[in-house]
Amino acid sequence: MNEQEAEAAVREIDDLKQRRGDERQLAALDDLARMLGECAATPGSYLWFSGD
């Protein structure tokens, strides 16, 4: 995902957190938001996910 896609995805994190996951899920969403934010703030960057 490039920085434009990451910027769009990071805006969806708060909506996902409103669905009231458990602490582990909320921590994972916080980590994801941090990574997406770093990608969005760095022109020319990509965030790659391994596996399915």
C-alpha cells in the first residue's frame, strides 16, 4: 500500500475501534495505525503485508 492508500486506511482505524474489540485487537489496531501513519507521512513509501 502506498502513502495515499495508507492515509485513507488510517482514517478508518477509529471506526474499527468503535466496534469494541478486546484489548489485543485494540492494541493491534493501534500498531496498525502507527505504521499507516508513518507510511502516509513519508512520500514514496510503501507498507507491505506478508501472508494472508
